[in-house]
Amino acid sequence: MKIAIIGFGGMAGHHNKYIIPRLNDSDYPEKLEIAGIYDISEERKDVAKSLGLHCFNSPEEIYSDESIKIVLVTTPNDLHLPYVINALNHNKHVICEKPLALNSEEVKLMYETAKKTGKVFEVHQNRRWDNDYLTIKNIYDKNIIGDIYQIESRVMGSNGIPGSWRRVFAQGGGMMLDWGVHLIDQMLEMIPYKITSIYCTYSYQAKEEVDDGFDLQVRFENDLLYRIVVDTNCYHELPRWQVYGKDGTATITTWKGNLVEGKVSKVNLYKDDKLEGIEAGNGFTKTMAKRRNETIDELPLEVIMGDKNAFYRNFMNAILNNEETIVKEEQVLRVFKVMETAYKSAKTNEVIKEII
Ligand SMILES: NC(=O)c1ccc[n+]([C@@H]2O[C@H](COP(=O)([O-])OP(=O)(O)OC[C@H]3O[C@@H](n4cnc5c(N)ncnc54)[C@H](O)[C@@H]3O)[C@@H](O)[C@H]2O)c1
């Protein structure tokens, strides 16, 4: 099945080099052939040519080629809407990179068009299959450290906002749209409860017109507090995940490629009569003293490996066998509702109490 790519930048390069070949190398019976790319940048066209890819002269050339069944949209965020709508209206199935759009109104418009044209349309929320996320979700689902009352999902860098368009508000820049959309999607997939309130602060350390990070606190109806922190100006990393259960704590520190490392501790003796106090700072404390090892069981970290072909296989099955798409409109709209409420909270510095 032929696929064409619109916007051949960093992420499109990743689809071309890793994601599509991986599906083709798997035992999935249908294969994808990249018919070519369209990009406005001469430099990117040269890169595409050097990789043996055909360069179309216009998006219309792609739309009018009936042998091309799928269009992959990997442009800056503000261009997703026109390309998605045009491709759908020209009878193409469409995969669009995240964030699907700049706001929920655009999201609705895209899905309306997909329904009208009957084409398969899905946003590439690839981080649903991240090993670190699935490993934490497994701890949550199996109640391994008792009832979980707080989750911290944190990504930290010190390289500022990358690239050029990610710094421009009108182009859909900023870290909420860039990383927030992934981490909120993971949260909503993990926690099967309604949200009752949201508080968020944005960071503007880079003095750009868009956020270079944020701290989002989401309260669920079961009282769980889920905190998402994105930082691009931090030189010492905190754990990717810290999960607080009534009977233990789970931490993930390493999430590089397939390697996931961390620690899961579960208490076996809550009140330890033999606990000794420590000197801390200019004082003495038992409260903050390290527990005796005998009172804690270190559990193995059961690493769950995500199926890296799941997204494309599902997309192909949706075309070929009418399978339901995994990433659904109502899920995308809920993620946007959280992002939009977070923005409102950050602007007003208020906790927004709303059932989401
Ligand atoms: N799912 C993921 O893990 C992931 C990771 C990175 C990026 N993304 C998403 O992929 C998209 C692209 O991000 P990127 O990092 O590759 O950006 P990029 O800047 O590297 O690539 C964008 C490309 O679009 C091209 N372009 C600009 N205007 C165009 C136009 N009018 N018509 C056609 N092409 C045009 C640019 O020349 C560039 O080659 C964004 O939506 C981003 O959020 C997703």
C-alpha cells in the first residue's frame, strides 16, 4: 500500500527510517511503500533525494495520484489542519502527527471530515506504547504498591525549546502542545476515573512567547493526584516516574530505548519500633530517618515492553478489515479539554473545578 509524506523533517525521517521499515520487516502481511514526500524546504528535499525518496512538486500531485492510499502529515502543528482536511477530501486515509491540531475546534473539524469521507484517520499517539509508561500502568493496574494516591510523570531537559516553529505560538509551539499532549494522553489511558479539578503553571524561562515547560496537577474523582512536569531548563534530572502507593513507592529513572530501570519498594512493617533518629541539618528527626532494610521488600520491576508496530498495524487493519482505530476522537478531545483547562488555570492562577 502506498503512503506519501507531507513535511519531511525530523519526525518524518523517523517514520521513514525506523517506524515504516519495522512494520515491513514484521510478519504483518501488508507492506507499506513510500511513494514520496512533499516539503517546501530545498534542504529537506535534498535529504529525501539522498535517501532515494521521490519528491513531489506539490501536495496536489499527491492528492491526484490514485495509487497513493495513505497520507502521513508531519508538518509543523499549525499546518496539520489544512493538509489533513485536503487529504481526506481527496479520498486518502490519513495519519497525522501529534498534537493533532491547535485546539479542539480544529480536532472536531478534522473528525467531521473523516466521517463525511469515510476514510480512516488517526493521530500518532505513539507514546501509548512506551515501555516506561506501560511498566507504571502495570503497577497501577495490579495494585502492586497498594492504593496509589499520587503519580508524578516528569520529563526534563536542559536544552531549551528545540527548533524554530516550536517557539512560535501561532505555529502551535510550546511544551504543552509538544510533550503535554503525550503525557496527558498516557494519564487518561491509565486512570479510569473522571477529573474533578486542574491546576497548572507554565514556565517562561526562555522568554519566548510560548511555554518552555509546565507543572500540571490533575485531581481525579477517586482523589488521586496526577502531576505532569515538563522542564527544558533543568540541569539535574529527577526520576521519569515517581508513584506513591499506600504501601510502597515505585520509581523509574531510566527510559532510554528499550532499557527501563527503577525501583519498587513495599513496606512489610509499617510501624518500626527499632527505628532510630538521625541528625539532619541543624536538628534531629525520626520522621525523615531512612527505614531499616528489614522493614521493606524490594520487588522486581516488571518491565512491560510496548508493541512498537501496534499503531501502524491497527491503522492498516482499520483500512483493510474495518478494525476500530485505537486512538479515538473522544480520547483526543479529552486530551485537548485538559490542555485547554490547564491553559485557563495558568492564565488565571486558579484551580479549575470541572468534571472532565
Ligand atoms: N510522535 C512523536 O513522538 C513526535 C516526535 C517529534 C515530532 N512530532 C510531531 O511531528 C511534527 C513535525 O515535527 P518535526 O520535529 O519533524 O518538525 P521539523 O521542523 O523537523 O519538520 C517539519 C517539516 O515540515 C516542513 N514544512 C514546513 N512548512 C511546510 C509546508 N507548508 N508544507 C510542507 N512541509 C512543510 C519543514 O520544511 C520541515 O521539513 C509535529 O507535529 C511534531 O509535534 C511527533
